[in-house]
Amino acid sequence: MIRERLPGDDAQLVAVENAACLLFAEHGYPELAENGFPDVASFREMMADGTVFVAARADGVPVGYAVAIGLGDWSHLRELSVHPN
């Protein structure tokens, strides 16, 4: 299911991002694998000006997310991450 982010999702969304980042190292981009979020506050800073859409399992646990921000008359996909498992 796709839904808007709830504040209680943030720790799991950081875990999703950090797990997804590890895939970059496996595909030749080790420097990108180190670009995860060190904490929930960093995640919240990144998404502060956007709308976060969460992909969640049937039990509500987030497994992915997208952050959209407005750019003039357009929307821009700022971030997209999906847990690799």
C-alpha cells in the first residue's frame, strides 16, 4: 500500500535508506554506500520541504519511500528508496 508518511515511520525509513545504500557498493559505487542517514534528524531535515509517500507492507511496516518537492509549477522526485529485502 502507498500512503503518506507518519512521524512514527521515520526510524524505519532511515533503516530502509541505509539498507538500500549498501547496494551501491555491490555495483561499483562504494562512496555512495556511505551516504545513508546517520540518524532520524538527518532524514527529517532532508524531507522537510517535501511530501513523503511510503510503500508499506500489509501490516503497515514501511519498506520504501519517495520524497517529492515542488519546483515552481513542477514536482521533483527528491529521493526514492526501497529496502532490498
